[in-house]
Amino acid sequence: MDPTREGGEVMIETILEVYFDYDFLKVDGFDEAIIGIDDSSMRLIYSCSKIIEILKEDMSEEDAIEHFEYNIKGGWVGEKTPIFCIDNFY
């Protein structure tokens, strides 16, 4: 069973409960792609393949990959910028 799919946003809810005293920077609309946190930097970790799958609901795979690479993964918003785990080589 995939805990990020069970009830939609279980992973982020669990992280926020356990680490209630930390502020995390989230990528809007992609809570289901969260797979964990880096406990040394306290940054959220997102699954690249899950983000691509979510994007493919509204665009082609090629457009989804391009959008992810340039608009999501390529963005730096400070030291709390999320980590993107390459978990499937697309």
C-alpha cells in the first residue's frame, strides 16, 4: 500500500503532525508526490515520477517533463527549497 495515495495527502499530514514545530516549503498542488523529508536539512522530498504523473493528467508526457524540469525542479526559492528524488528515469 502506498501511504501517499491512501486518502490523498496522508504523507504530508503525518509529516506536519510529527514535525509540528518546523515550517516546510511545499510545491502547490503536489502533496501526493511527497515521499518524505531530509532530516538534516528539514526539507520535503518529492518523487519526480509522481509529479510527472500528476502533470500528465493535464498535458502530454513530453510537456509534463519539460514543465517539471524548468518550472518546478529548476526553481530555487531559498534554503528550504524541496528536494526532488529521481525515482524513475523517464
